[in-house]
Amino acid sequence: MHNHFHGGEQSLPMSRYWFRYPNSFPGHTANAYEDESGKLILDLTLSDKNVFFWWPDAQGNAPEPNSIQSQLTRFTIDPLSSDVNLSNPTILQNGNSEFYRIDDRFVTQPYRHCFFDLMDPLLGTDFPAIAPQLGGGYPLYNSLAHLDIDTDKTEVYFLGKTHMVQEPVFIPRRGSATEGDGYVVALVNNYASMCSELHLLDTRDFTKFQAVVLLPVRLRQGLHGNWVDSQHMQPKA
């Protein structure tokens, strides 16, 4: 379907389509931006199965949780194309991952650093010990990861054999304008102590923690937090 906008003496053509792709489960978006050629770059998690397995489909079907894998995936979309069928996307990171976060100063701009939750069963998680403590359900993510999109290098921080991680948050290093230079903090569930922890990582040395804050209580699962610097919270005069 084609439409035109009229402003003054100019008429600007604009194509409107529903772009199509085989039935899939899209998850959280890492970033999206327009490249130099006018194409739209969309990076998000994608799975061929229902990641929300606890909500079956209309026929009551749901995949086995351990069969689900979602991956960081890039779609390149030409908004002026007459072909509404999207070409196959590029998998940016092969691991089973979700909850991507970036340096928020680069939202809607080209970027190279992405931080996220990763599930790698080979890292050493003690699943038999965790299972009774979960009270049902399925363990989600046992590590934090950092992907450098330009170099295709992934760094992994393993939390511990009885730990699961929630969504990370990126904190810029004070005084640095370099993308991805700063810290990553995440709320962690410790299923040995049955309390919650905050793990703080330095992006310059990502594979080990800088600090672990032992919280005196157990917090519920919670996602989508943001870091706000104190200088942006000062009351206006």
C-alpha cells in the first residue's frame, strides 16, 4: 500500500507494509538504528519456540523448557523494499540468551557492546541442588555475558554453582564517553543461602566480580531496572 504526505509544494512518497517472517517468538530488543544506506538494523532475541512455555497455545501445547533456545539476532530491513518477506537474519551470538542491555547513551545509534543473561549448562551449575529450592519452574540464566559485536568476542562471568542471574544494568564510568566503558550490576539469586545478592563487574575485566553485596533479604524476580546517576537527580533550582 502506498501513501503520500503533502507539505507545501513537495510530495514525499512513503511505502507502508507489514513485513513478514516465519512464525517465531521475538523477545527483548538490544538496540535498533538506521544505517548509512537507510536500512533499519534491529537486534533482538529470537526463538522458534514459545519462550513463555508456562502459557500454552490455544491447543494447550507448550515446549519442554530445556528444548528452548533464544539467541541474539539481527534483522536488516529495507523500508523501501517492495518485498515484504524479510530475509533470514544474522545470529550475532550463538548462546541461549536474553535480557540484552547496552550503553544507553547509544540507543538508536550504531553500537558494538551488548551485555546479557546467558544459560550455559556446561559452566558447572549444580542443577540437582537448585531444583528443590526453585519450588518448581525451570532455571533460566546462570551467567552474565558481554558481546563485542565488532570483534565477535564474548566474555562470560559465571556467578557460582548455586546462582541464577536476573537482568543486568550498565553503568557508565564517571568521566568516560567511551561506549561500554563502565560497570555492569545484576541482581543474583543464591539458592544455597536463599538470599539475594548484587554482583558488580567492571567492563574492563568482565570475567570476575569487583564486588558482591549480600542482601539481608530474598527479593522476588524483578526485571527492567535502570541506573540513574546522582547528578541527574538533583532538584532543579
